Amino acid sequence: MNDGILIDILKNQVAPALGCTEPGAVAYAVAKAKEVLPDKVNELSIEVDKNILKNGMSVGIPGTKEHGIIFAAALSLVTGKSEYGLEVLKDVDNKSIEKSIEIVNSGIIKLTLNEKVDGLFIKVTAKSKNDHSCVIIKNSHTNIVYISKNNNIMFDSDSGKEYSEKDNISANEIKYKIKDYYVKDLVNFADHVPIDKIGFIKNGIEMNLRIANEGLKSNEGIGMANYFFNSADDVFSKAKAYTAAASEARMSGYPLPVMSSAGSGNHGLVAIIPISFIGNNKNIPEEKIIRSVALSHLVTILVKIHIGALSPVCGCGVAAGVGCAAGLTYLLGGSLSQIEASINNMVAGVSGMLCDGAKIGCSYKLSISVDAAVDASQMALQNIFVPNNNGILGKTPEQTIENLSLVSNVGMKDTDATILSVMLNKC
């Protein structure tokens, strides 16, 4: 087994993100389009797929009281830097917020839905006094596939024309290599990889616990996390409260980054916080916690690669929740068969959870996911396995994940459009 590939996958898929990743991805594309031009942008057109629109409609923008894709794009015009990746908006201040509100009110930003594209898609066209640029992102949140200035192609992934950030393409492709591995390979990796090779996982633990603590102290959002915390009577229910607190703060626009997993900040919260919080409170050695979180990330990425970057099902439940269940079982001394069973247990419980966009209510879904992951793990540790003849479960965790992918990608292909229609009708 090649540890190097899995390490590269982790480094690629576990990255800091400031705010929700969908408006963040749009802001990243806007920043790149702006930077191509020599003068100030005076007209901006943004075209997105249904999932980007769905996830960007109602979510808070970090460091502000504002919401949505158009404001994120305006803020990127004022202060965005593409070199920051998904932390593109981290230089926000009061002056830039005021200027961004003026830009939104001026009406120079147009946002449209492209109903024909499949998968993640963002196209930004920026115009200045004498020039125009175009940037296209596909398939993952920072995967730029096309850049042009005045119709002159600067980069096109199809033509092979060089892009100055040339690592972008190979970085986007590395994640798909996880399909070459079985769950048993990921567990073996967690067991044997030299700890110094995955030491960076600790940064994500510290980052996500920090925003969880801040969320509880500041009582961001609607008070959901504090309700959970005040009702908690054991370490598992407190882990749920901490995860909800981090999400509630993030979805409200709290100006702290989180460590993402498989392209999603909320996935990162579920993949990291319960395992690290429970491990710390049970005095489990730090190395074991880091290895458990690494496994959680890898299983999350494995599921996410199968169901897609953005899908009709809630990835916090069916991807990160599954990763969390596996990581918790590993943390608490489970065998390979118990880890595999925790995956099936989790899918048996949460496979029907829908994604209806990124918003404050995601905090509740994250809390449900953590609850379910704890139960899936605890049952597996007591050798309580949901039978594989139930529903969409397979004989192996890999078959279960493939079945889940089939239901999500084929059986639910019209679900996103229906959900988005309901959301748009409320506007």
C-alpha cells in the first residue's frame, strides 16, 4: 500500500475554509477574474449550478452580518485574494463591508442559474473599462479549469495550456485515487503511517475546537448549541453540542476559519470535533486521536467521491457522519469488522437525510449526524450490526457506499431541482 498517496489525498482534501465553501468558491473565482484585469471591475456576471445556488442562498458571510452569493462576490471584488484559496475573504473589515454593500446596491452583479450543467460549476465574467475576463471552476471548489482575458485563453484544462498555479489540476485529480482503496486499507494506514507524516491533522483539531468553544461562548446563531450543551449529560452529548456550536457560529458568519474535509467546512466539523472532544475527555493519547481523525477524513472522502462534491443527500450525515462513526469506533478500540459495521449502521440510519442548502439549520443536521454516528459506533462496539439484507446496505462497506451513490446520483437526480424550486418560490 502506498502511504504517500493517502497522505497527499489528506493534504489536498483537508484544508482551511473561511465561511461556507459554496459562496467561498464563487468569491475565489471572482478574485481570480478580478486579478486578471488591470482596472476596477464595473460589471460582473456569475453563472452557477443548482447546488452552488442552493447552498449559497441563505448562509452567512464570515465577518459580516450579510448573506448569500452576491454579497460574497461583492466582498471579493473589494478585498478578495485568490492566493488565500477558500479563505479568500479573510481580510474583511468594516470599510470593505460598507463598500461591498454599495456594490450590491449598484446592481452591477448578476447571478444566474445554469440548469444544464452536471456537477459543481461556477463561471465568472468580469468587465472593466477596456477589458474583460472569464474564470470557470468545475467539479471541486477551487478547481479552476479555464481562464481568459479579452477572449485570449490563458489557461484551459482541455487544451493543456499552462496555468501559473499548475498544481491545481493534479491536486484535483489526486482525490479520486481513494477509490483504489478498501476500508481495510484505510484502517491499516491509520494503524501504521508514521505519526509525523500526518501531524498536520492536529492543526485541524485545534482549529475546529477553537470555533466550537467560541460558538458556545458567544452564543452565535439562534441558541441551538447552548440548548444542546445545557441538556448534555455525558461526553457524547457534549460532543454533539460542540459540533453544533461550531456549525452555528460558521453558518452565522463568525470570522474564524475551520478545517474542511472533502471540500466542506461542515464536513470537517463532523469528521473532527466529536472524535477529538471525546478522545480528549477520555484521556486517550493524542497520537491515537490524530490517527482516528485521519481515518475519519479518509472515509469521509471515500464516501464523498462516490456521491459527488454536491449532492441531494446531506453530506454531513452520509459522508462526514459515516467517517465520524468509523473514526469513533477506531478511537475506542474497535476491530476492523466493527469499524466496517459502524459504516453500515450509519448508512442504515441517515441515508435519507436531504440537503436543502447551507444555512443556520445545518447545525441541527450536524447534531443529528453526530448523535447517529455515536450510536452507530457504540452499537458496532457491542457487535450490534444492522443486517446487510436491509434496504440499500451491501455485504461490504464498499458495496454500501456504491449503493448509496447509485441512489443519490441516479435515483435522486431531480431532487435538487425540486428543492431549489421550493426555496426560490419563497424569495
